[in-house]
Amino acid sequence: MSQFNFTTLGQFIIERQHEFPYAKGELSRILRDIGIAAKVISREVNKAGIAEIIGDTGEVNVQGEDVKKLDMIGNEMFTTTLSRGGEVCAFASEEEDDMIPLKGTYSKHGNYIVCIDPLDGSSNIDVNVSIGTIFSVYRRVTAAGTEPTLADVLQPGNKLVAAGYVIYGSSTMLVYSTGKGVNGFTLDPSIGEFCLSHPDIQVPKDGKIYSLNEGNAADFPAGVQQYIAWCKDKDKNTSRPYSARYIGSMVADLHRNLLKGGIFIYPPTSKAPNGKLRLMFECIPMAFIVEQAGGKAHTGTERVLDVQPKELHQRVPIFIGSENMVNKALGFMNATS
Ligand code: AHM
Ligand code: MG
């Protein structure tokens, strides 16, 4: 490919607008705004060490302003950007207890809801390891022009109109889907644009990587313990033993598995029967992306995208990634339940 022959995220969104469920340009503008917010967060992530924005809040900088943690910066960036547009009437964030009706001039008339985990993998922020942003977009169910309610947000994943993530890794990438496959864009810092680098991502049906926090194995259900033992068994025919890879950032672990094939599990544990990860902010959007790429995402009892959310910060266990690997793990779960 010539160095001048590239497609930016903005160009791609416009080219694909006709594929959107409601092709009025509103969703295109939301995706564009998310792309802009992601660039600003990427800049902040890159200078985190020198700008003293890791560590706790409550500090005051030399200008007398509060020093904000990166996750709060991410949160504010999205609220501000999405309020300005007028397509989004409400915003829900892993960083906020409640849903936030947006207060922009036109927000009430917006048809869309955006859910965000502004900076996922928080334990990795301070140690320069990959982190991410996860987003999802729903169409509101209450009438435009009225005050949005929790019913607008608490929709199952099978009602999503778009979802994606941004990974702040060795490069910054934005990966998203509007329900017509998955495409990945790499931020070219020299021109400040996300450029199409991974068109039509397909997750391999099989893989050789398993990712889970094995330190908690004693608290895992018998099915997960047996599946891990199976992953470690030697068998040339099935390329075992598999490799264990666990970054501790869901976005980074899943991004790798999406490209190379693999399974990511955050299982129920005896201490946390619903696992750790949030349905609305982490599991649903990532399940949407993985399914759109030909993979599978399950809670152990049902398809993640079919779970009817009951509360904003609900948690669910998750088995997600290459279809055959997820089926194998679920087989162990079923055999022991
Ligand atoms: P966070 O939202 O506080 O960052 O937590 C979510 C993260 C995921 O990115 C990651 O997969 C998981 O927590 C790791 O949890 P654990 O440290 O229990 O393995
Ligand atoms: Mg998170």
C-alpha cells in the first residue's frame, strides 16, 4: 500500500454510514466524537508519568488545580465531548454510580445512549502496561425530547447499535463494530488520525492461548479448574499445552486473543459468584465485538448478549473468545454442574 493510500476513521465512518440501522448521520457523529475523545485520552496516557496524573486524586498541581487521575480525565473527556454533539441523551460510566442525563443544549432530543468504561485495567495505569477504553451505543427506548430513564440504559446487548474499544498499547488502536463486522484503526501520531489497519477482523475458531487470573484458581468452579488442567495437558493433536497469557487489562487480553485466537475467562469464584467484570461496561461491548468477529461470549449459563441487565453496575462471569475454545470450557462447566 502506498504511504498516501490510507483510510482514516472519519472517512471510513462516512463510507459505511448506509450500513447503519438508522442512517441519519447521528451514529456517525457519535463514533467520530468517540474517536476524538480517544485521541485526547491517548495523549494523556502517553504523558501520564511526567504529568503526575497517575496516583490518587486529592492532589493540587502548581496552578492550584486538582490533579485528576487518568480514569477521571477519561470520564470527563467523554461527558464533555458527547454533551456537545446533541445525539446522545444520556451517558453511563463505570466511574459514576448513576446514569447521567446529558445537559447539552440539544441532548434531550438525542436518540442515543452511550455506556463507557473510560479507562479499563486501572491496576495497570501506574506501571505503564496496556489499558483501554470500552464503549457501547444503544438507541433510547423512551421518546426523544423526554428525560431519559434507566430503562434506556438497561438494554441487553442484543439491542446494541455499536460497540468498540480503544487500546493504549505499543500503539493506540480503536476497534469497533456497528453490527457489520469488526474493523480496527491504528492511531498514526504523525498525522493525528486513526487509520484503517485491521479490516474485517475475524477471530480464529481455535487458539492456543488461555487468559485468566490463575492465582484465584482455588476459588474457581470445578469445571474451570478442570479446563485449566486440560489446557496444560500435553497433546500434539490439539497443540497442547496452551500458552497462558494474562495482562490484567480485559481490553488488552481480548485484543490479543481476537487477533491470535484464544480464550479469556473471568469466572464466578466462591468469593465473587458473579465474577468481577461489569455487564454493561465491559462484558456486553466486548461480547458484541467478539461475536461480530465470529467468536463466542457466554456467562456459563447464557449468551452474554442475551442477559437482561437489572442494574447499572451488575457483574457477570464471562467465557469469551475463539468459539471452539469457549465451547470446550463450557463443556467442562456443564459436566461438573
Ligand atoms: P477495572 O475496571 O477496575 O480496571 O477492573 C477491570 C479489570 C479488567 O480489565 C481485567 O480483566 C480485570 O479487571 C482483572 O482483574 P483481576 O486483577 O482480578 O485479575
Ligand atoms: Mg473496567
